[in-house]
Amino acid sequence: MSEQQSAPEQLAAGKSQGGAGATYKVVLFEFENFQGCKAEFSAECKDVTGKGLEKVGSVIVESGPWVGYDRHGFTGEQFILEKGEYPRWDTWTNSQNSYSILSLRPLKVDSAEHKLHLYENPGFTGRKMEIIDDDVPSLWGHGFQDRVASVKAFNGTWVGYMYPGYRGRQFIFERGEFKHWNDWEAPAPQIQSVRRVRDMQWHKRGCFIVPDPDPAPGPRPKPDPAPAPPAPPATAGAS
């Protein structure tokens, strides 16, 4: 009988090659601002220190997306790495619990459509929230609580966050079923914001873009001048 795989190994197995024709490339640097020793990767790596890196201080994702982990063997805290440059650790995480990357793998993005179900209790029970082709910066703002104990990802790849506004610890959801928060390496059943992971295959920019703030209102146009009052009627002269 074959040895049973752990949940992180099941997530990694068969999900690291992306869609048809997908290519991946990421460059890790030892120090901040892309300095020091570097190592390039085009496939998963269970231990980046085996490539001559004592630590990771900055990252450039040339094509992706990727997920990094703060422990060896695709375990521990997760960091979503989409196409772009990450000059220091606080550009790929703001949880402040961990900033090291010791393993990483490509993320499978298998669909341009996105559909996700969030459940209040383990085993897909309790209240349910369905999200289709949308990003949700606050579950509370959509009438759902912050307790998420099981998840079904029907289409696309998603990343959940412990706090609103895409902040805090990150949790990756590739297509599949997650019956318990232990399946996504969470310390508690808490998710307060969720967004889609984009890919260059379907999305031109290939990464999450923070929406621009609404432009400041311009000066109001001056009102039309009030019309002049009519002239008083002429009075008849004395006879």
C-alpha cells in the first residue's frame, strides 16, 4: 500500500505545472533590492537553501503565479507571488509572523472563470457564501461572518486573507475541496477577505491591481448670472 500523502503534498502533487503551455520563472535574491546571490526556478523546489541561498531577501516573478512557503516541503505560512517585483519581504506579506521563503511551487491557474463556496462549519455545513468572478475585500460587508471552516473551489485559483482588505496571513485555494481549515494550514477558521489569482494567460496584467482612488471632484461650474430685473413701467407725464 502506498504511503498516504499529507494535505500540503496533495496540494502540490499534480498542481504545479499550470495549464496547457504554461511557463513559469521566478528569481530569488539573497538580499533586499535584488542584491547578492540569486537562483532561478522554473519548477517547484522543496528547499531553496539547496540552491545556494541562505535566505531570501527579494523576489522577481517573470512569469507565474507562484506560492512560497516559510518552511521546507511546501508547509507553513503561504505567500502569493504574482508577476512583478518584490524588493523586500513586506511586499509579499504583511502578516509579520514570518518573512522567510524556504520552498515554493508554481500555482495552477486552470480557468478564466472563478467560483468559490465558503462554509461556516467543517464538512461544508452551516451558512454558505458563493463568490463568482469577483473579489471580496470584506466578508462582513457582504453579509457573511469571518468564520470560514470549509471551502469548495470550483473554478480558478483564490487567495484568502485572515483580515479585511487583503491583509494578514494568506491561504491559497486551488480547485478542490477543503473540508477543514487544517487542509489549508490555517491556525483558526478565520477568513475575512478573498480575491482571485490572475494569470497572464487570461489577464493582461497578470497580477492583482489595487484600484485607483476616485479622482478628487473638480471645481463646480459657476452658476449662470441672475437675469436683470425688468425695468419699471413708464409713468404718464402731467397734462
